Amino acid sequence: MKKDVLLVLVNMREKSAEKVQKILTGWGCLIKTRLGLHAGTLENCSDSGLIFLELVGEKENTWNSAANSIFYPV
């Protein structure tokens, strides 16, 4: 069984989280699984995080477009 995943490292998490969430929501029909991880809790929350995405669909160029919009937003 083939699985297509995309890992996104988010730096400056508190500053960029809203923009990243909007981009991911826009590509929601391509995302089967979405899991966000970051170190720390409450007052000791880290400023970077990792997002694991399991992608669905058959068009690789569509996934590339989704990835580009995450990494190089307009």
C-alpha cells in the first residue's frame, strides 16, 4: 500500500500558525490525516513545530502545488 506524506517544519510557530492553518484548510480535501507536534507545554512552549500530513488523490502535481503554497505562500 502506497502512502504519500508531507512533513512541514514550522518555525516562529506563534507568529505563523494562523497563516499555516488557513493554507492547510484550503487544501483540506487532499489531506486525509493531519497531526501537529511541538515540544513543551504552557509557559515552556517551543517556537517550532512539526506537522505530519497524509495526502490523498492521484495527481502528484496537485500535491506539489499544495506543498508550494505552504512553503512559498503568496
